[in-house]
Amino acid sequence: METKYASTTAVNARARQEASTIFLAKVFNWMAGGLALTGIVAWFTANSGLAMKIATSPAFIILILAELGMVFYLSARIEKIQAGTATGLFMAYAVMNGLTLSTIFLAYTRASIGGAFLTTAGMFGAMSVYGMVTKKDLSGMGSFMFMGLIGIIIASVVNIFLGSSTLYWAISGIGVIVFVGLTAYDVQKIKQIGEQGIMQQGGDVVQKGAIIGALALYLDFINLFLMLLRFFGGGRD
């Protein structure tokens, strides 16, 4: 009986691991699609000259506020909205973020942007692997990093009025640490959701779970990229 029980347990463990792997793949595919869409929109917007119009008009603030509203809405309503709606909102968010990010081409050289992107991809990939393979519970670290994120937001708002370069660089350095940590935490959380049986709850639930997971990782990647970009310099004259 013990041998049979052990065998059944091993089979169940493998099944959970396989389901988790499939779910993670869905999440990463949607995240990659969102990043690709953002990059394409940002590139074409910058090259069309529209980026300058966005940067020098109320459109920039409107886009930022719309993006924040969309993130809060998706996070709060993901269980009640349709899977197609969630997917559409995520892709719309990626497009709007591409419009706002097009303005970085006005402030930084393409070499700096490319270097920051490659560094971000490397760090994000390494922490994603860590989040997938570590046996350590990262929930405590996730809570700590979230508090750090709140601190960054408050300090950034304060620095709008202070204009302190020291605080600016401190925020950037802490921001890199925070988003690196959040990447590992979010990947582990998504992996656990996959292990808990989401793949057996129907296509709509799986799709919505993949979208909200992709949004979390997308935000980790974009924010890590923006923090690292500050250190690459290469600002335009």
C-alpha cells in the first residue's frame, strides 16, 4: 500500500509540474507579445515624429492616467470580466504604453536604449529562472519588495518638488533591486497557481489567469528597464 501511495503521489506531483509548466508558458507568451507590441508602437511613434507631440502636450499625462486606470481595473475586475475583454485590455495597455515610451527616444540614444534593454532581458531572465527553481518561499520577500515599491512612488513624487539628483539616483538603484525581487516573486507565484490546478478550470479561467500573470511580469520588465536606462545615460544633446 505504501508503494502504491508513493507511486500515486509521484504521478500527481509530475502532473502538477507539467500543468504549471504549460501555464507558465502561456503567461510568458502573453507577456512577450505585450512587450513586442509595445516596442513596435514605440519605435514607429518615435520615427514618425509623433513622440514629440505626445511629450509636449496633455496627451502624455492623459495616457499615463489611462494606463494606471487600466491596470487597477484589470487587477480588481479580472474575475468578473470576460477573458476576451481582459485580453483586449491588456493589448490596449501595451499599445498605450508604447505611445508613452516612445518619448524615451527623445531623451536617450538608441545605443543606450538597446543596452538597457539587453541588460534588462538578462536580469529578468535570470530572476525568472530563480523564481521557477528555488524551493525557498518568496512571499516574505514579495511583501518587502512591495513596501519598497510604495516607498519609491512616494520618494519620486517628493523629488518632483525637490529636484535632488542624489535622491534620483537612490530611487533608481533601489528601483532596480525592487523590480528584480518582484520578478522572482511573481514568477514563483504564477508557478504555484499553475500547480494548484488552474489548467483544469476551463479555458476562460486559464486565459484570464494568464493575462493577469502576464501583466504582472510585463510591469516588472518595463519598470526594471526604465530604472536601468537611467544608469546607461547616453542622453541626447
